[in-house]
Amino acid sequence: MNDFLPTAIDAARAAGALLRENFGSPLDVNALEAHDIKLELDVRSQELITKMILDRFPDHAIYGEEGIAGDQSSAFHWIVDPIDGTVNYFYSIPHFCVSIALREKDEIILGVIYDPMRDELWQTEKNQPTLLNGQPCAVSTRTQLSEATLSVGFSKTQATIDDGLVLFGKYVRRARKLRMMGSAALDMAFVASGRLDAYIEQMVSLWDIAAGKILVENAGGRVEIRERSDAKNKLSITASSGRIDLNLNSET
């Protein structure tokens, strides 16, 4: 794997330090949307990550929430979310992260998620275990939905909000607890380390879930991703321990 994983870790920690330094400070807003916020710091964090990666691998490409860079014809694409949980960050809620994955052709070969406020770093690479702060971690061993804690995310369109409300209403009656945390990447890291039993969302982007996908799978879990027919480059996802029946076809 050459220096791919150390580079991802270094870049995630550097971006995390930038976010930690600015947390709770006045922030420049690039765009206020109905269900989202775009910060100048999102751009600055991705620029920092981009520079660190392309300085080491100038023939690689960056595909991030804040745009693309590098050689897009490269077999290696770094998939970057510079602040996953921007709305949390803007409101000084300390639940957000930096997410970096590397895709070789069509396969994710490494993932790093860093929570700078708790100083927790999840990492993995192809055919290797998932580590949390250097120690192996694994998905939950719970087998009953009634014992499970799930996160159901809500997207930014009326249709996906409506779908999410239906799921929330069904699961809240069956699971022990439901959460809506505000960071897709951290939700997946929490699934990978057994804190959550599943994360479900109707519409996300690749940069939200790329690192989390390999983290969950290498921790023994299951990730199901479906392309949405009604929105270009958008995905629906269920990431879970694989041990709980999430089927909602029967009513209770």
C-alpha cells in the first residue's frame, strides 16, 4: 500500500487540527440552504487535504465535497469529505469528522475517519482489520432489533425526508433507541466499532460514506448501497452489523 494509509492519516489529523482550532469561533458562511450550510472552512479543510495528498502523489486525483483536483484519469481517486457534519460544526455541536477514502479503479482500498474533538481515529485498508486509535474494533454482537440502537438520517429533499420519517416511525417502535446524529461518516464509524447497530439514510453522496464502507466491512459488518434513479450521483445506504433483521415488511 506504499504510503497511502499514512498519508490519509496525516491529512485527516491536519484537517482535524484546523477544525478544532476554529471550533466555536465566528465562521464565514459561503451558502445557507434550507437543510444545509456551506462554510469557507469546508473549502479550506479540503484544500489542506488536497495539498498534502497531491504533494505526495501528484499523479492521483481528488474527488471531494468541495470539488475535484489532480489527474481525473488516474486509477487512484481520493474521496474526501473535509467536514462531515458541517451543520453540527456551525452550531458548535462537537460531533463532526474528517473522512478520507482511496479508491483504486472501482474498489475502495482504504478509509480513515477522524473525530478531532474526541481525538478518535478509525483506519483500515484492504484485507486488514479496522482499528480505532490503533486497536482492533468490531461491529456489535447484538442480534435482536429490540436491543439495537439505530441511526436514521434525513436528507435534503421533501421525498427523502418523507421516506426517512416513515422509516423512523417504524423503527422507533421496534428498536431500543433511534438517533439522528448529523454526521454520516461518524455514524458508519460508530457502526464499525459497535456503538451503533445500523445506519440508514435515503440519500447521501459518495464522499459521505466511502471511508465508512470499508471500515464497516473490515470490522465484520455489512453495507448495502443503492444508486438513486431520481438524483444523479446520489445513493441510499444501509450499514449494519449484519446480525440484526432490519426487515420492516411485517407490521407490529
